[in-house]
Amino acid sequence: MNISSKLKKYLVVLMLPLLSFSQDKNAESSYYNWFDNVLGIEHTGLYNGKQYVDLDINRIYDDKNAFFLSDKVMIGSVTYDGQTFYNQEMKYNLETDILLVTLKSSSSASIIQLINDKIDEFLIEGFRFIKIVDVFQDNTAINGFYEILEEGASYALYKKHKKNRQKKIQAGTLVSYKFLSDNSYMLFVNENYHKITSKSEILKMYPEYKKEIKEYYNAYKALKKSDPDTFMKGLFKRIINSSSL
């Protein structure tokens, strides 16, 4: 943890009782922002990254870019190298699994690619992502950012957002790209992570609920297509609640 991070945490502990905000979390966030403004964001740990250059700019086809929600900057927060930064302008690249922040000093603005190993979690437009480094039950590696869809007392459901590049040649020589979603789900239950990519995998995990799983898929076909996140959350709530009875 760098010096500014330690100093910030120490001063927050001293100042929070003196602040008249209605909620401690809001007070902490506001004080962190005040601290960064006074110190200068360029002197904080968030500058511990490298400058980012978008080589695909002006080459995106049909507005299908590589970013989460939008290729425009959005407001969020990130816990980086043990320090939380609020109200940051950021973008999340789903092809490369990197988080970008816009950092403004008194004289310039830069887009910084944060170092993945230093990111614990981030929040962007209300969506919460955490860094997970572990292994699946089959011992294949897990290393990346996962959105938390559902957290229960005995399980957690995560979503891996991913986009793949597809090349398109226009007018004979002009090369452009579009990025197509290839998302997947992961379940943490009984101290193990499980890949969830198909109904057959779920049936293998819970063979005793084969009938219920098939009935759920049949009853909510339209939901699976229109809102797969809600479909998956409902499915595992039903299965795990039943298995705990």
C-alpha cells in the first residue's frame, strides 16, 4: 500500500466522526473524493498503470464495440492496490478484460489501463465486479473479473462478460471490426466453482432435480432469451433452496 493510501485511510478514521452526512458510507466516499482533489489525483495510487491507446477507434462496425454497456466513459468506483477511488470516469474492455480510467490533472487528461493484479473490485453504473483467481472443480484456471449476480447464504452466482472480435472487410480493403458477446456463468457452491455453459452441465450437478430443471427450462423459454440473467438467478434460487430443505 502506498503512502497516500495509508494517509487517506488514517485521515478518514479521524474525520468521519466530524462529518454530518446521514450515512457513514456516503461520508467516507465524500471524504475520499475531497482528499484526492486536495492531493491531486496524479499523486495517488491510481496513477500506477500504463497509458492506453485505442487502436480500434473509428474502425468499429455497426456500433458493436468491445466495451461493457458503452464505449463512452461511465462513472464508477474501483478498489485498487488497497485503496478505494470513487466517482471515477471508467470503461471496461470485454475483449481484453482490462479496466480503463480517465485521470485528469491540472494540465492534462490521460486514459490509464489499470494493472489487473492490483484491482480487487469495481463498480460501474451500479454493476459490481470482483477479481477471482482460483480454479474450477475440474482444476482449470479462473483469473478475471466476474459480475456478482446473486449472493446467497450458501452460494454465489457470477457472470463472465466477454466479447470476441470479428473482422469485416469493406470496399475491398477497409478493415473494420465488430465485437460479439460470448458471456457465461459460474456458480460457487459447496466450496467449489462450477462452469455453467449449458443445461446438461446443470443436470449433471443436480441429477436429483432433473424433473424440476427441465420444467423450469420449458416454463421460462421466453425469459431465457430475453433476460438470461434473471432466468439463471431464478433457476439456481429454486434448485439450491430445494436442496437445502
